[in-house]
Amino acid sequence: MSFFQSLHLNNGHTIKSTRGFKKTTHDTNDMAYGNQNYSYNQPQQRSSLPAQFQNEAPNTNDYTTISTHKDIKSIVESTLGSGTALAQAVKLPKDENLNEWLAVHVVDFYNQINMLYGTITEFCSPATCPRMVATSEYEYLWQDSNLSKPVSVSAPKYVESLMTWIQSLFDDENIFPSKMGQPFPPQFQSLVKTIMKRLFRIYAHIYCHHFNEVIELGLNTLLNTSFKHFLLFADEFNLIAQKDYGPLQTLVVEMLTQIDGETSPA
């Protein structure tokens, strides 16, 4: 169990394990602004952290505080530390099955984000966050099988729906098989990319609208380490396109560049 899993889960979410560490659709075309999101909540236990780390949205200034890139960058840089250990930890081990490696990390990121978001739910409500936004420039719309087109929903509703959808995938033996050696579906890696892209949006909302609360709770180092781990894994396997980093693109590029400099031979 990773050290992130010592935090409390959101109501209705439980960790369950099917394969330990190694054990590690529907899909719609997403849109940030008008990106479709398809979804339905609950995690599984597959820890991937190294041992030492066990369309334009309306202006939202009337609701939650928007942290600037400069503010976030300065605080993140002060708490990240070296990226060498995590950079090595995300690499595919020799003789490891790629899909197994992707599966164990996706479940771990799901657990991490679920628990991190759970720490700020009292600050993120339909009243404070009536739209799922990241700065005033990006709104992430929601769509499911009951809707003919994407709709604007509150941030809590978006997160709950996303987590429920991902959990439904984890529970599907045809997508996330629990038995070792059981084949993954042909579309598995494409589905992983969709999951990662959507999970990133929760990080974006937290950083842009709840970073002050995270600092007050003393969880900024935890959040930053989780985000760095997430970015390194996504970058290692090309799981998220640069354009999908949207509101945090500058921060992401600078973080990855800094880590690359730390891990490159002198």
C-alpha cells in the first residue's frame, strides 16, 4: 500500500485489491471546453510508488480563488525535491508486461487522486465550484449515455462521475483482468490514455482553485509528489498529449524539463 493510501477515502469509495502490486466501453471523444467526458466510484489497491515515497468557461472569480502559475510554480519547486527516484521508478522493468505495468499505475493514481481530492471536499462544493473548471479559460464538460451532448456540471459532480466510471472499468474482468496471464483487451492502452487525461483534470482543478487550502492542510508536498509521479509516468509512456495539459501546460513543461536535467548524465 502506498503512503497516499493512509488518507481517508471519499464517502462511497473503498479500496479493494485483486492482484497486489503486480496484479496490478465506453469511450467518447473528450473535450476540454467542449470535450466529451464519459463516466460513472471506488479504487483498488495496486501501489506503484517506490519505497522511499510509500470552450471557454465563464469567469470563476466569484467562486473559488484561482492560483496563478507563478504562485503554484514557486511553491511546487520548493517542495518537489529530486525527481531521480521517481523517474527511475516509472520505467518498465525488464520482462514486465507493459499492460500490467500500466494497470498497476492507473489504479494507484486513481487511489492517490481520490484520496487527495477527499481532503478538500469541504472546500469544493456545488456552491463554491458550480463548474468543473481550471482557471477561467478551461471548463471540462460531462457526457454520459443518457445525455445527447456534453453538459456543464459542478466540480464535485464531475469528480464523482469520473471516479464511478473508472471504477466500473476496474470491476470489468474483460478490461482489467484480475488473474495473472489473462489477456488485456486490444483497446486497453487507448483506454488508459483516456483515464489519465481525465484524472489530470482533477489535479488541474485542485491546483488552480484549491491550492491555498492544500497548503493550509499541510498537504502540498504530498500533492506535488503525487503530481510529479503522475507526470513522469504519463511522459514515459506518452499517455497525455501536450495540448491536454491546458491550464498547467507551462508548469508541466518546466517540471519535466527540470527533472530531465536532474536525471541526465553530467
